[in-house]
Amino acid sequence: MGLPIETFAMVIATVLAGSLGMGHYLIVHKLMDKPFPGGDRTKPEEQAAGK
């Protein structure tokens, strides 16, 4: 592609890291429904209403 090897390796590493992050988000936070650290499961509307 005309890129230096170091640049190509960085592009590949970035794509792989993004894919791992996306997979983690989908599996843990969406499919398993686990909240983020420090977060709770109440919706912002419910927090505003004091529920």
C-alpha cells in the first residue's frame, strides 16, 4: 500500500483494539446487562423524578 511497516502495524493494532473494545461493550454491557463501574441502572428520567 506504500505505507511504512510501522504505520501499517499501527493501523492494524488500532483496528484490533477497536474490535476488542466493541466486542467487550456488546457482550458485557448490552447482552449481559452489566452497568459501567460507578453507574446504576436507573434511567435519567427516573433519577430526575426521584424514583
